[in-house]
Amino acid sequence: MSAKVSVIVTTRNNQETLAACLQTIVNQLYKDIELIVVDNNSSDNTQEIAGRFTERVYNKGPERSAQRNYAVSKATGEYVLIIDSDMELSLEVVGECVAKAEADLTIAAVIIPEESFGEGFWASCKKLERSYYVGQDNIEAARFFRKDLFVKAGGYNESMTGGEDWDLTRRMKQLGKHGRIAAYIYHNEGQPKFTRTVKKMYYYGQHAAEYFANNPTNSALTDQSGPIQRYKLFLSKPGKLLRNPIVGVGMLTLKTAEYAAGGIGMVASRTKGREART
């Protein structure tokens, strides 16, 4: 008898990517799956699209961590796989995750490698960046979990906006080993814009205090997943950067701008907090 897997997708105004995402779940070679979609008050056709693929469509906010935890509370599977609505699964993802977990019952979570795709120059830069992260335990976060251990760990920290994936992955390591599979998740970057991407990192920077409060480090710069370690990783494989120098320079430029924006967001948040206390 196969183990049931609850595949969870969180959404908010994702009509452009949602159907492709859900179709790859329906198409999985592993069939003992229940599909759960949790929306967050979308104003587009997101909920209507989700309803074409599953009856298990819910509405919950205010952020994706709360959506994910709510979905797990509704899940009936022994395992949960949690993805975003701009992701697509290769055919073997669920089957490989189950095989890995069933072969070693001390595994609490499974890491699935990711590859980016999209349109335009900045999508090429994001694709190059993500290619460096495959196999990096300090950067990649788990997405497949034993449900009982997910619940025992407390699920995602709902007070975090950004960093919640790493936070949960670190807590799950206290409950068991992490496995890996070879099948990929493909992340649809769409047609990213430089300014929008940088603004998003500023937003996450404003909310970073909660993450570092729960995952203390001597410095955000030298954290195991921080900018200094990322640049070391990028420069450790110069062949990737030089294969297409323009994209390589673009990737480093975008990443530098993101980190600068995130740092400014952190400083702005701390300044605002001090002003509020005086």
C-alpha cells in the first residue's frame, strides 16, 4: 500500500502560473496524492483556476506561512509537499521523495533541487544564480516533510516574512535527517524586473529581525547563507560566470543590489523600532 502525499500550493493573484503548476501535480507518476490549494483573497481568477484541479480550495491569510500551516491542518497524507504557485514539478518528484523517506525512516524532510526559468535578461541571471545552490545544504530548504514531524516542529513560523523556509528546515534537522532527490522543481521567474526584484528584497529586509531572533548569528553578513558565503560560492566556480560573461556580471550586479536593499530594509526597520520605543 502506498503512502498518501498531500501536495500543498499557496496562492495570491497567481492566475498566470497556477494552471501550469497544478497540471504538473496532476501529472505526477506517483498517484496517491491529494491536492490542496490555499488562496489569500485573490482578486483575479486564481480560485476559479484552482477549482478546476481540486475541490480542496481554501482561503486563508495573511501570509504564506499561515496558509501553509492551515493546509497541513487539513491534510490527510502521511507526507506533505509544499510548493509555491510559480513552481512546476518534474514527473518523478513525488515518487522520488516517497521512496527516499520510506527507505530510511530517520529522514524527517527531503530537499528537492530547483532550477529557474523565465523570459528576459534578468531571468537568465536568476537561472545562473540558482544553479549554484544545488547541493548546498546551507542554502537549499526542504519542501517535503513527514507530516507528524512537521506538526511536532510547529510548522512554519507565522511571524516571519522571509526566511521561514530556512527556519523550518533547521528546526526539522533536530527531529531527523534530511534526504535529497535528483528530480527537479522548476521555478517560473516570469519576466523579472530589476527594480521589482530589488524592492522585494527591501521588503524582506524589513522583516528579517524575526528570523535572526530565532536563528542567531554573529553577523548577517557572515551567516552560513549570507552574502559573504554566497559570493564565495559564486567565485568558487568561475567557469560558470565566464561561460556567458554578460549574464555573469548581471547576476552579480543583481545579487549585490538585492543584498544592499535587504540591508537598508533591516536598518530602516531597526530605526523605526527604536523611534517607536522612544
